[in-house]
Amino acid sequence: ITELETTEEDVRFVQHQVIRIAAENVQPFKRMKMNRNVVYRVSVQRWKKSIKQAIPHGTITAC
């Protein structure tokens, strides 16, 4: 396990990204009459991808 330094700024940045991504993804899903599980899966994949892009390398604990 490699413990890498995480600053307050990093944490705030990631939190902001999570909130922004969630806000972007919620609206279209509300209008769509789709299977909830499918919507959830799509949003989780998008969320994970966005988080990977949002988190700069070296700010997360790598196991």
C-alpha cells in the first residue's frame, strides 16, 4: 500500500467534481422512462470515468 499525500484542495476539488457530475447526470434520467437498473449502471460507469479524469495522479491512496 502506497500512501500518497492528499491536500485539502484535492479533496474539495474532487467533491466539487462529484457534485457537478451528479447534477449533470440526474436531469436526463428523470425524463427518461427507462429501466432504473440500466440507468444506474450507465450513471455509475460515467461517474467512475469522470472521477478518474477529475482526480489528478498522486492524490489518492493506491493499494
